[in-house]
Amino acid sequence: MPNNIVVIGAGVSGLTTAYLLSQDPENRITVLAKHMPGDYDIEYASPWAGANYMPVGKEGSNHHAWERDTWPALKEITEKYPEAGIHFLDALIYNRKKDQETATGKWFSELVQPNPWYKDVVPDFRNLPESGLAPDIDNGQVFTSVCINTAVYLPWLVGQCIKNGAVFKRAIFKHIADAADAHHSGQKADVIVNCTGLSSKFLGGVLDEKLLPARGQIVVVRNDPGPMIGLSGTDDGEDEALYLMTRAAGGGTILGGSYQKNNWDPLPDPNLANRIMKRAIAIAPQLVKEGQGIEGLDIVRHGVGLRPLREGGPRVEKDEVAGVQIVHNYGHGGFGYQASFGCAETAVSLVREVLRNKTRAKL
């Protein structure tokens, strides 16, 4: 008997989970989502992401394990599937101890450690000599990371799922249990995988009050700074950030950003955009020609995304709602891509547990 599985949500978490599930020929996957790759909507976080691999999970936590377990998958895709829109990029990380109590500093706390756990995960990690650091920088490091062109990678994941037999449909649900009746086979789903991100705050049967947005604003430009760069904080506000990265396959350079908790504003703030651009040029003057300021930036667009932050961390666990078996995989904040395979593997193992119990119940 095939396993009828519904995945709700087509962001990076839903698509990665569906991709792994679809590799088992016993699974019949239906992916149902309000938004699909190609859409740009404030409710749909994944297209707005950088996206990259800059680990921020606290050592020894589930988050740490998910990020650790995701690197090999991203590395393999980068090497084997150039059409997926991922490339390797040197990452330069700078830390100012004065940022450690700010919202951004807490977000980047593990990333900027002089001796971080991920030094044994990513290639070519080394600490930068103090003699070469700017006066306000306390420590820095460089390693090989990846940068993902989300406009290419998300459709690539869709294609891999379809190649494995998955079916995609647009749908909106007021209650999570309703999705059990929407499997493409016409039969009731054996399990629903909930990857609806911030929308789980409003989805009937879930209504997770621990979810909150962490608003991120970016500027996409055609200028190329070379390496990926991240700084522990800024002098412009404790919830503003400084990072820049060039996406693979002509995706442009992302200049960020912000980490504004409980801010739902979908519109770009022009003053914040100016600060983002000025900070980017200050840390990477090679972005523009000598003597130029922000007028030297060739802007593609401004963007705002709402990271699905969750108090206490992501929810990756089994649940039962109205007699329907659920596996949740949501609430990944600003690290959805860099924890995507680790979280999806955990979700898949939980789906297998549900299916084993179903089989036993029929015996």
C-alpha cells in the first residue's frame, strides 16, 4: 500500500521535506501551498532570503545538529547540480564585542565565536590575524560557505520533487485537518507535514502563539563585492544588521539588513535602505568605483521578508489534530536554508514513525 502524504507549504522547509520524502517510491506526495516559487509575497519568506550558510545554532542544541547535518547536502548539490543555483563563496565574518547584547548580536552569537563548532564542518576555516583587523573589530574569521540564488533553487527543488512523482497544487486551508482530504489520489492522507512557517500562527488546529516575525529588509544590486561579508552588528540600531552576498547564476548581490522582531510592515523603509547601502559600501568599498557613494550602486529592487521566528526554536515534532496525524516542521527564523536538510531529515524520520504505527494498527 502506498503512503499518502500531504506537505503544506512550498518554502524551503516544505520543498526540502517533500524532496526527501519523494525519494521513497512508496510515498505519494501532494504539496499544497498558497504561495509557490515565482511568487513574491510578504507571507512567503523563502524567496526573500539571501540565502547562505552562516551557522548560528548554539553548540549542543538541535539547531546545531540541523545546521551541521545540512552542510554536506548543500555541498553535494553545489558540486553535482550546477543548475540548482548554488555556488561556493568565501565568507568573511567580523565580530565587535559591543554588539553581543543587541538583537543582531544575539542572532549572530555563535557565528562570530573565535572557536566555533562549525570550524570542523565548513572547509578552509581560519581565524583572521588581529593585526589585519580594523580598530573596532575584536575578531574575525574566513571560511568557505555557499550562496543560494533562491529564484533558481526553489524551482529546482520543485522539479526534483515532480521528477520523483510529487504533485503540486495551490490551496488555502483554514484548519490543518482539512488538508487530509486534499491528497491528489482522492484518498485521505496518512499524514500531513506542516511547513507553513509564520502562517502556523493563524492556521486552525495549530494557532502557535510562539511564532513572531523578524522583519528583514534587503537591497538587491548588480554590483559584486567578491566575498560574502557579515558583521555582528551596526551603530545604526540594535535590530539592524550588516551582511552582503552575491547569489549564484546572476542572481545579484543581497545587501542587508535588519532583524526587527514583531514588525509586520511589508513595505521597504527608504531610510533603512539608505543605511543598508551606506554600511555595505563602508565595509566593502570595492562595491562601487573609487570616490563613489550609494549613487554608485545599481539597484535591482528593494525587498522585505518576514522570518518565521519561534520562541524556543523551531517546532519539529509529531502531533494529532482532529484524528489526523501531523508532523510539524516550521519556525526556522533566519536559518531556514542552512538548517533545511537537517530539519527535513528529522521530519522524515517522524513521518516514518507515523507510517509504521499505521501499518501496525492494520495488522
